[in-house]
Amino acid sequence: MTSYTLLSAAKINLYLEIIGHRPDGFHEMAMVMQSVDLCDRITLTSLPMATQRLQCDHPQVPTDSSNLALKAVNLLITQFPELANRGVEINIEKNIPVGAGLAGGSGNAAATLVGLNLLWKLGLTQIELEELSAQLGSDIPFCIRGGTAIATGRGEMLDPIPSLSGLYVVLAKYESVSVSTPWAYKTYRANFSDRYADIADSATLEERQQRVHAGPMVTAISHKDTEGIGHHLYNDLERVVLPAHKNVQQLRDRMASHGGLGTMMSGSGPTVFTLAATLETAKQIMNQVRTDLPDPDLKLWVASCTGTGIRLEADH
């Protein structure tokens, strides 16, 4: 049997702006995404029969057909019927917190697609994998590509920008707290309709895109202006998630009080992050937050920005 082991990186949003509501039910977005080197480990092993099974060391991760990694397997088999007699076992070692707004599940699906491309010798290019993966979820194309990118559309249209390096991040999440992404977007639309537009045609979309405010963030990244990056952090979803989760608001406030380049909630939360210019500063902030909030439910990590999304660890 042949196996491949891959690492899938977590994702944070440095910028998240909701432009409007699309006719297909999704939201038109303008985001700046960044990979960080907090990674899950996914091992794919070929099986001699047409069986797909999944194991995971985290009790909250489903191991049935609802798991995105198994959906990725079925997507490939649907696209390439000649694969119907192939089998694979997927083992996921979770290091990225579950339900955290860090694209852990999307990254697992991305790693599965990349790994199966190798395991089954499909010869698909990265662009082809990204296009396929968009059928499964809006974050998965970025998880395949990794690095730093502007994401538009519903998040699947990517434009790379110079990758950040030498920048660190402190991640914090209450283990028992989760936020429903559909709830967050639905609540934002209900509460901030004055900021919202129904994107009914290309003219409306173009007009809304001209009002997107991501330019200063992109400029700061391009110029390696770390203070500017921290200053221009932005997330529309904080407007609905933080009022509904007071402990997340408190966490955000406490993390911001300890310095760093900037603090924000990632995606739909509830993970909060602080950017730091050095590893030493990141560790100091983490230790200060742990001292201030000595709750065993609060988990903290230090990671660095990385230029890769999926990385092959070993093959044999």
C-alpha cells in the first residue's frame, strides 16, 4: 500500500468585507487571507478495494460522509468515474482547533485533494485542483494555494500578493465556544442592510467593488509595512459576533491591551489573533493573556505566517 502524509495550514483573515448578497445565495466578498503554520497532519493510504474511510483523533470531527475530506474523495470519483474502484483511508491528526474560523476542515479537504492527486497519479495542476475544490467550499481553493492572497467572489477567486514572512501571530480560542458561519452572515445581513446590496447584475457588482476598502491593507502587505498591516486589520463579522459572545469581546480587548501590531477576530470567529513582529513578542503576549485569563477552556498558540497552504511531509 502507498501512503502520503501532508500538512494543511490554518488560515486567518487579515481583511474581510461583505460587499453584498449574490443571486446564488452566497455573499460577495473582498478578503485578504493568510496561511499560518499551525497545521493538521493528514495521511492518505491506498486500499485494495473501493472503500473510503476516515479516522480522526478529535472527538468533535465527524468521520462519516459529512466530513469535507470524504466529500473531496467523492468529488474526484464523480469527476473521474474510472476511479470508482479505488479505495483510500484518511487519518487526520488535528492541531487546528475545531469550529474556530481557521479553515481547519477546508484545509483537510484541500490536503485530501492534493494527496489523492499524488496517490492516484491524476496529473491535475494546482489550478485544476483549485477549480474543482470550489465546488466543495469557498475557502478550499485558498487552502490549496496558501500564502497571502486577495479573495473575491464568494472567496474562491484568488489573486496572489507578496507572501508575508517573518511575521508572527498569537491565536486564542475558547475551546467550548463555536460560532455558526451561516448565522453570522445571516445576522449581519439582518442588522446592517444599509451596508448591504443585493448583487443582481454585473453593474451593481462593479459599483460595489469600487467601494471596497482593502487597498490600504494590500499596499501595506506589498511594502512589508508591518505596522500598516496591523493598523488596517478589518472584519465586518465582528459587528455581529462580538456583541453575541461577550467572552470573545473580552478576549479581544485583553489581547489588544498587550501590544502587538494589531488584534482582530478571524473569519466568523470565535478565534482572536494578534500580529507580532517577533517570535519573542508573540510569546510574551501569549503568556500575558494566559496570566490575565487563567481559564482552562482558553487555548493559545503562537504561529508564523507561511507561504504554503498544503505541504507534503513524507511519502513512501
